[in-house]
Amino acid sequence: MQEIAITEEKPLLPGQSDTVKDAEIAARILLDQGQEHRVETPHGVLHVTVHGAGNARRPAILTFHDVGMDSKSCFSTLFKFEEMQEIVKNFTVVRVDAPGQEDGAAIYPAGYQYASMDQVSEMLPAVLQYFNFRTIIGVGVGAGAYILSKFTLSNPDAVEGLVLINVDTNARGWMDWAAQKLSNLTSSLPDQILSHLFSQEEMSANTELIQTHRERISKAPNLINIELFWKSYQGRRDLNIERNNTFKCPVMLVVGDQAPYEEAAVKILDLSHCTKLDPTTTSFLKMADAGGMPQLTQPSKLTEAFKYFIQGMGYNILDENLEACDCPIDCQINNSVKVQERYESRRQNSPSAIRRVI
């Protein structure tokens, strides 16, 4: 397996003073607080927030959050990061909230039948149609990564790339089912969800991040809705990813060190046997000192990885007029040494996935 270390050699926007850059970023944040929409779908209404106008020739970046979070708490740290702002400024960013998970959501009544994971994934085509998006780059965490995976398998032509953080595409086994039953008896709902979101080391240390999210979940007015989403995710089906049923687009799998779902992400690659994903278009990143939620704890490292992922797809992050092409090496992408290595590997039909360790 080929290991490639990611290091930042040059600033994302060379030649621009920090003062000017800071002013532009501040102006964009002030002008773009996001437009909120309620999109009707075959399985209910989705709350969607759109940021930026982007380039119509480029895919939208569509995010989907994990259980116990909403689009803001899951992704704001990452997408407000200065370097990430520079990357996505020429894309439209679409943040989707799972049903009933957005801030201020109405409380579902007793006995409400919450959508299954399959049904939530079936809501996304209506979002693309509503905004007239031809294609997307999906960024999902946990349950959101599972939902985007299911959507991509069903709609391969609609997805140009996937970033899957802490993804588990497998249904729960009997051991997991028994452990969850015991956890239901001995742990509160917030603690169950926190154990899903964060590593055991973080939970034991009771870091400030853990305390913040425990308080946020415990005091959430829509806690009933959160529990329904949690139960729906627990009842997910196996996606049965294999050579004949796999992703057709580039995929970046991301886990933090000692994250709860590290083993599940590695299992997707199935590196000990025949990989389930196309090894020429798959990257696996295990992020040091990231814990269970790398987009919150290591936004700088994840931004750097995302930059190379976007460049590897053929999009020049500094030139909004450059469309994706079949030969990104020939597009003279800035800082593309690692991208070249990736594509040379693809051209040589390398038998193993590229692994990036950061």
C-alpha cells in the first residue's frame, strides 16, 4: 500500500496579503449567512441551507451530518475555517438536515414513524431537482456518510466525489445489537450518542468538547426527534458494497485515530483480501490526534486533504473558470505534486488504494 504524507508547502492563495484576504473572507461571511429552504420530498420535508452562488458548471458540495448533530454543529467549524473558505468559494455549499434535526424543528408526536435510512437517502434527488443541481460532491459524517453512500449507489451519475467521515456501511451484527440493548438500559440517550460520536479516550478524558456536546444534546428541545434519528440509524441495512455494487466516483474515507468507526472504514476497503472499492479512485486517511470527529478537532488537516481531493478531481481551487477534465495533471494545478503521484498511480493501474497518513 502506498503512503503519501500531506504537507502544506505553499499558501492556498499565493501573492495575496493577509489583510486583504481576511477582509474578503469576513465580507463573504457577512454577506452569506445562508438561505434556508424547506424542500418537499416523497418522504417528508427537508430543511436545507444554501451558501454561495458558486459556478454553475461545478458540482454543488452537499453535506449531511451525523446523529446528535445538525448541519451547523457538524460542519460549521470546518467550513468556516479560513483555508476551507478559499477552497469552496467557487462552489455552492448545500447543508442538508435530516428530518426533524434542524434548530427549531417541530417535535414529532408520540408514535411517529420516522423515515428509514433508505427513505432519507431517497429524499436527496428532490433536493437536487429543487435547486437544479446536475451533480454534487458529497461530504457526510457517520449517519450522514451512510445516507450519502446509499444515495450514490442508487444515483451514480449524480455524484462526482464522496468524502465519507466515520462511515459504516454495514448493518449491525448480533453483538452490536446486544451491546446496544445493554447500553439502552445503563446509559442515557446523550451518552449513547456521544459514544457513537467520539472515541473512548475522549469520553474518559471528558474533554471540553465532550462537555459542550453533552449539554447541547441533553438540552435539545427536539431530543425526541434526535432519538428517532438515532433508532433509524441503528436499524440501517447492509449496503452490500462489492465489486459489482460499488461507487463509480472518487472516494476519500476519513477516520480519526481511535475513532469508534475506524475498523468499519477499513473493512470497506477490505485491504486484507480483494478491495471492495476501486483502488485507483479511493483514498484512506487516518488522522492523528483527531479523535472521533476530525472535522471538529482537526479542520486544518481535513481541509488540506479536501484540497487535494478536489484538485485530484480536476478542479482548480484558484480558478473558477476551470472545469473538471480528464487530465488534471495537464491543468497546471498549484501544489499538485501529490495529485500527480495519485494520477500516475491510476494510469499504471496500481493494485492498491492510495493511503494518505496525516
